Amino acid sequence: MGGHPYWYFVPFQADTQKVLDELRAREFAAGRYHPVVSFLKFGEPAFSAQRPGAEHASIDEAIAAADADGTRSILDIARVGHRADYGVATPIPPDELASICGSKTPSHKDIESALSELLEGIERGQCRYVIVYDGGVPNEIWFGGYSYD
């Protein structure tokens, strides 16, 4: 079986690691991870409706319970970095972003329109992120990746 894509839009903060940590905590508390939900539905309104609650004592326990499949969610990504690696979220380079979205400062709509291209080429167990703009000002961060399974 192949990896499963996931993506999230979250409010912008300058500290991307803090944003990632808060996103992971939010998704853990909501129970939006495997094995609680086998396959998450991304895109609204289905995504927000999935709130069974955490069934594990910690993110580490959830990851262990997911085994080789991974959590099929952002829980598998522990840190922000500059080199692609397992469990790491890396920024999409500006020139690549401009090629995909038509801008180095893409809007929410630009990201949604280019979702499949943004997810293309991401290795299993890895994640990329983009600063999303509204009126030329950072407004959100998009995280997108692929599960291990």
C-alpha cells in the first residue's frame, strides 16, 4: 500500500517549530490520527467533523501504537528543518513555490489550487510547509506530507 497525503492550514506565527508543536498537540487531542481514525478525510467540512478524541496517553504512545504505518497525520513530523528527512517539515524553496503556485507569496486559494502539485514528490514520512499570504502579509502556514504507509 502507498503513503496517504495529509495537509493542514494553521494560523501564522514566526516560530514555525512552535506552530508545528501546537498543530501536533491539537490533532492529538482531537484524535485525528491512526489508529484512532484509520484514514482521515482531509478538506472541509469533513475534516473538522472528525473529533473522536485521543485514545493514547501521549503522542509518543500514539506513534508506537501506529507501528510501521505511522499515524497518517502530522503527528509523524516532530521537527522543522532545512533538509528533507523522515519526521521533518522543510520549507518549499521560493523558486519551486513560484513555479507551482505562480507566486513566492501564495494565497490560501493558490495553495488549494496547487495542492496535488505541492504534495507531488514528497517522500513517505516527510513533510513540507509554505507560508501563506493574505494581502502580502503572512497569514497561515500550510503543512503537507505523506504517511509512512
